[in-house]
Amino acid sequence: MMELIQEYWRPLIYSDGYQITGLAMTLWLTSASLGLGLLLALPLSIARTSAHRWLRWPVQGYTYLFRGTPLYIQLLIFYTGIYSLAAVREQPLLDAFFREALNCTLLAFALNTAAYTTEILAGAIRAMPRGEIEAARSLGFDGWKLYVHLIMPSALRRSLPYYSNEVIFMLHSTTLAFTATVPDILKVARDANAATFLTFQSFGLAAVLYLSITFALVGLFRLAERRWLGFLEAGR
Amino acid sequence: MLPTFSQFVATLGAFAPMLLHGVWITLQLALLSLLLGLVLGLLGAGAKLSGVRTWRLCAQLYTTLIRGVPDLLLMLLIFYGLQTGLSRLTAWLGWAYIDIDPFSAGVLTLGFIYGAYFTETFRGALLAVPRGQFQAAKALGLTFRQSFVHVIFPQMMRFALPGLGNNWMVLLKATALVSIIGLADLVKVAQVAGKSSQQLLAFLLLAALVYLLLSSASNLILGWLERRYAGGVQEPSR
């Protein structure tokens, strides 16, 4: 066990000497896909709750597709499926993008989490008390100002409890990255297992790392909820 | 080259039996894991609400650990770990080597993991049934088994169904992971067919479509179940 730790702690935490690996890669995958996903979900959630069908339906179709199929298939489509087309390989720009495993992985993860986040935010937008919107309108807020100053800040706060689930879900989903050769924590643990046959110790170390990140995230979200959702407690 | 539609249909015919078998494996995997998960979930919820402290602690440890660790990691740990553990045990006992097939490993792992999620769902639902119902059943002289089957369970299901539905959708999609440990499920079969026919993207999209159909069908069935178990509650307001 001690030898295993001595040999593998460095790749498990940050680098194997050539590239970023392990914990650092897992954290990068999680935060980059969540960040991109949230950026995408903000406008999409507004479209999802729009009164116009031609805005609402395409977004609904997108979330239906990405929430109804496994992330693993989505990753396979973006990583191997698209690159198997000669038309993609002949385009220099597309070729450069899809040749990199990390790009495909991030694209698949970001589009997946964006679909879930869109539905979470759309739910929060729909749950906005009518009175708050009417009050804002009577104060002269209209159009995009209403969204920027009132609806979106409130929707983001109210969706915190649901979004924390999605964040932990995304953290756990990043383990799929090793199937696209991205060296995250699980990839290092698998390599350690293959080299030493210390199955329980190798995967156990990885499990401890994932548990620690999960607990840290749960703690952070509890703090965030106390900070930004406190106003809902006062009314009770 | 992008295959034309007619080319794809022609290859599809050749791979149809294989693909159908893959769908059947995926369905079996999902339903058997669901069954195991539901049993573990009921037991876990019972343990969490029991008066015995050790049981409560065990159930708490189970749900916390399982839900804090990625399912894919647990799957690899159980698949490789069980294999190593068993071969050591059989070597020590002098028995013949026992091989764990990916299907059983998949059912065991998925059932074990989603049992933890079902535990939380059932716990919440059991707490939502008014305590008076337990007491009334007891007062009528029903045994523990009778009161659970006829009084508590039907009422609990109404509260549990939305959560169970969500858990089932996640479980259904998680079955795709089992192809990573080598099971010839829908995903694996689609990959094999796609690679050998040079139409990988088309076959992967087809597999995604099958999952989409399965989740849509589940949605319909869950909606029907929810209406059924809500029956007694909605009637007065009609």
C-alpha cells in the first residue's frame, strides 16, 4: 500500500511528468464543463420559458435529446462517431478540434450538463412569484432589464439546491473521460491496478479522492445556500 | 464518406439480430438491477428508520459512501475486486476457478448503487405516510406484514413514485456503462456493428435513439403508475 502511494501519488494528484493528470484533470474537466454548460444554459433557459413556440420548442427538443440518452453514448458520438466521417477529417479546422480527445470530452460534457441546467433554471424561472415581476414592471423594469436585474439573479439563487445535485452528478460523470483516453483520477487508478494488481487499494485511493471532492462541494453549497438563499428562510 | 440512407438500411438488416439481442441484454440488465435496487432500498429505508442504532449507522454509511463515489468507479472496483477476491478465496479453498461474467457484475453493481438512491427515496416516502396509519393498522389487529402490504405500502408508493421515476431514468442510462466492463449490451453491439461496417456514427445515433425510446416509454408508464397510486387521493376533488 505504501509503495503504491509512493509510486502513484504524483499522477493521482496533478501530473505524470508529461501532462496534467489525476485530481487536477478531474477538477479541470468538472469546472470547465460546468462553466461552459452554465453559460449556455442561461440564454437557453430564457428561451425554454419563452412565450414564443419557435424559441421554446427547439430548446425543448435539445434538452429532451440530451437528457433522454446516456452521456456515455454522447461522448462516443462526439469522440469517435463524428471523427469517423471523412468530411470532418478533411476540414482543417474541424479536424484539429475533433482530433483532440480532451476537446471532444469537454464538448460532450458541456452540452450534457447544459441540457440539465437549462431545465433546472427554466423551472426556477417559472416558479418566480408573479407579484415580484409585477412589482418590477411597475417600477419601470422591462425586457432584458427585467431579466438581468430581477429574474435571472432570483432564478440562479432559487435553483441552488437542484444545481448542487447537478454539480456532483457532473463530477461523477467525469469518470467517463478515461474511455476517451483523458487521464483523470480513474484513469490513473486503472493504470495502477493494471500494473500492480492491487485492485482494492488502487480504486480505494481514487474513491477517497472522489469522496473528499464530493464532501467539499456539498459543504461549499451549504455555505452558498446560507448566503444566497437566506432571504427565503426569513419569510417562513 | 457519409453513408447514404439505403446503404445504412442494408447494413442494418445484416446486424439486426445482433442489435436486437443487445437491446434485450440492456433491458434485462436494467430491470434486474431495478429489482435488486428496490429490495435493497426498502431494506435500507427500514434500517434507517429502525430503532436499532447499529442498523441506522450501517444504512447511513451505505448511502453516504455509495452516493459520494462515482458509479463507474464502483463498477470497476466491484468487477475487478470481486474477481480478485473470489480467485484468492477459491485458490485458498482449493476449489475450481469461478469466473464472474460482466452481466452478473453489472446487475450486482447497478443494483447495489441504485439501492442507495432508492433507500433515500423510500425513507422520505415512508416518513410522509401519517403515523396514525401505522397505529390504526395495529389497532385493527393487523400483523406487521399485513399492515405494511395493505396499508403502508400503497400509500407510500404515491409519495415515492416521482423519486423512483427519476432514479429509474438515471439507472436506465447508467446501464450503458456496463459495456465498459465488456458486456455485449446495446452500446457495445452498436460500436462493433458501426466499426465493422464503417458506419460508426449512424449506429451510435441508432443506439441513442433506442435509449430515447426506452426513456419515453418509461415516462408514459410512470405517468400511468402515478395516476393509479394517486387514485384514492384525487377522487374527492373530482
